[in-house]
Amino acid sequence: MEKLKNILKDVLQVFLVIVIVCAVWLSYTPTKISYFKGCIESTININNLQEVIGVADYVFVGYVEEVYDYNHDRFFHKFPEVIDYYGGPFTECKVTVIESIKGNIKKDTEMSYYKVGGVTALRRSIYLDVEEGQVDYYPKAGNYYIFRGIAHPDGTLTGGGTFSTDMLEQGFDSTNYQQSAIYQKWIDAYENQITKNATPPYYLCSADANYGDGTYNAEIYEEYEKQREAKGGSIDEKYHQAVKNGNPKIK
């Protein structure tokens, strides 16, 4: 009996050590930034803000209230299925919109923006989908950023790569952000945006004032899929199911 007690005691101690190690690992957030390495194929000059804005669906100034890292939080926090489709690293930013520069998101709207980038699966670093030296920031709660994104058929808004998040200088907030040099840079680029390489389909994000019940996105998505099939393309069934689950209006 005493031997059994000692065995159970040892097992319990090992279990507690494993629990503590897992808890520490799950709560650890690295600070090192790792950047995309390689050639990014693009139809635009990704270092030209006018072209980057030209192909974007949305550009807005926002204050980050909270962030949720996909690799860290997906077991305890629900992400859209389209984010599950792509997999990590992603960072969900709970944002209060200060101003919509491009698109039709109302001021003071609270919404989610899904940033391509975040803590890597092994928690060795924070991944950003840009090459080192290009303009991009890993969003943190309590800061103001200018966000650039594209919408998906289910209304999810994602963004990644150069100029996907540009942080306003310290000292600027919702009362004086329009005096920021970063803000002025974006406004100038927006007013002179280059749209020649922008390609459909153009979806609305769920925070858009015109999103409605999702019918608009569903109709565009279904028409786009018909055209692609007519050209010999095939439907990505996993992506289709993910956006359909997010937007019941999709057939």
C-alpha cells in the first residue's frame, strides 16, 4: 500500500510539472520579430503606398482595444472559419474605428481586423509577412494604427504585407490624429491612389454600413465562382465551406 501511495505521489508530481510547463509555454509571448524571406510576387509595387491603397478594399484609422493571437488563443477564443482555413499565424485586432479613409465603415464602429502575422506555432518569434525594412507593425492594444485590408465573402476583413498596419506617432490620438505626418502620408496617397491593377471580386466586410444580411457578398461570390468554373477552374471546397458557414446567404 505504501509503495502504491509513493507511485501515485510521483505520478501527481510529474503531472503537476507538465501542467506548469504547459501553462508557462502557453502564456509566453516572444518579442523577437521574424520577417518573410524571399521574393513576394505581386502585380503592384508593394513599396508604393499609392498602388497598395489602390488594390485595397478598406483603409481606416483605428484604436486597438484587444488582440488575440491565433496560435495562442484559438483553443479558447473563436476565430472565423476562413481564418481557420488559412491557419496561423494571425492576430485578431478588436478595433474601434476612428475614421474610414476608404470603404464605408462608420466612425466609432467596433470591429475585428485579422492581421496576417503573429506568434509562430513554436512561440520562437512574432512573424510578419514583410521583408525586413518594409513598413509594417505588429499591432498592440492601446495604440492607434492605420489599417489596410480586403474583405472575404463571409465579411471577414484581413490584411497583411507591406503597409497593412502603420502605427501613428506617439502623442497622437482620436483628438489630433489628423495632424499626424503618418496620417497625412496616407491621405495624400489615397487621394492619388493607383487602381489600374485592382481586380475583382470586391466584397464588403461585415462592419460595412452596406453589408446587410450578406446577400450582396453571396451574389458576387457565386457569380465569380461560375465565371471561374466556365474558364476551367475548380472550387476550393474547404474555402467554400468556410465562407458559407460565415455567410449563410452563400448557396
